Amino acid sequence: MKDSEQTIGNLVDKSSTAFISYVDNEGFPVTKAMLKPRERQGIKVFLFSTNTSSNKVKFFRENPKASIYFMDRRFFRGISLIGTVEVLETSEAKERIWQESDTMYYKGGVTDPDYCVLKFTAIKGRYYSNFHSEDFEI
């Protein structure tokens, strides 16, 4: 991969869905589809909106280890990032990524107690393309 930040960033930006994985209380991995991140800082930090009452939030509070995955179906490429998740419930974090259409999910608006932000911070990753996988550090 010539320019990992650009290659991965483009793949992430074009993805409409992200997959996030967490570890449940029995030590099993669980993967959920999510809307694409609302914001990303390079390929290190990704911000997602979600429900505070969700299982993933419950388990991320107990064990922050996580992975996120993005794919390009057309060219059968994918990127897996491994890192940790912080659950953010501050007004600043919530307002930062809030969109008016979010009222469809959070009736109480940006201050809805069932609305929070997941901040994923990547440590390393694995990129797959053209029958080849490549590991990299972030």
C-alpha cells in the first residue's frame, strides 16, 4: 500500500456501513452493522453515534477492546482496524456529530439520554486487496 492513510481513508469515506465488534460478558466477539462514522481523524480516530441503551455500549464500558471493518464490495477490498472505544456522553461530543435527521432515532434531540458517541481509536490494522493482506501499525 503506497499511501495507507489515503487508501484507507477513501475506502472508509465511500462505505455506507461500518461493522463494529466488541467482546460480550462471556468473552465472545459480537459484530454489529452501524452507519458510517460521522467524523474521522485520519485513520486513527472515528466517531459514531449510537444508543446509550445498546448492548455494545454496555460491553464497551466493561471492556473497551474493539475492531471496526469497512469494505468495498465492488473491488472486494476491506480494512480491519483494531483498537479501543470510549463512550462519550458530554454535550460537546454529542453536539459535535449531531445531525438534524438524528431526531428520527433520538426523539429528545441532542440532549436525549439515549444518545451517545463512540470514539474508536485505532492501534493497528489489516488491509485486504487483490488476494493479498497487509498488516500495519497506526
